[in-house]
Amino acid sequence: MQARRIRIYIGERDKDPHGKPLYEAILHEAHGRGLAGATVFKGVAGFGANSEVHTAKILRLSDDLPLVVEIVDEVVNIDAFRPWLEGEISEGLVTVEDVEMVVRRAP
């Protein structure tokens, strides 16, 4: 089945317009819309547009590690989610890719 994957690259400290952690707001909205699934990945190091390196090394602990939120669903559902998402993100990176959904099983 043709599907679409959206990846949202943000930091742990990023907030939505209401002050809630952005990754939580994204998960809540995706779940509320009935999207197939979403996962948040926490990076051990990374940098973004401002070129500041964030790392989990002991000598330089960071409370703003990189996060990636990944959501996969049917094309129409991801496309409907994008306008909401674009209104929530003030900084970060969003990518969208066409993918083939091979297996999707619910309990």
C-alpha cells in the first residue's frame, strides 16, 4: 500500500504555541486524528540550523537533545495533518517521503 512518512526534527526544549512540549503536542494530535502510528526517537547528539552541537556526553550534558518524531500513514491522512503541523512548528525541520507500507497489523 502506498503511504507517506513524515519526520519532524526538533529539540527537547521546543514547545508548541501553548507552552506544551512540542513532541507531546504532535503525538497527541496524531493520535487524536487516528493516524496509524507515531514514534519519538531521542538522539544522543546532533546540531541544527544554528550549528550548536547538543550532546549527551558526560562532560557536556544537554537538556535539549535532538528528537525525531516519525509518523507513517496513508497519503491522504498525512497530507491532512501537515497544515496543523506547519502551524505548530516555529523552528525545526520537517521532511515528507513516499513509502510503501508492507505490513500494518493491529491487535
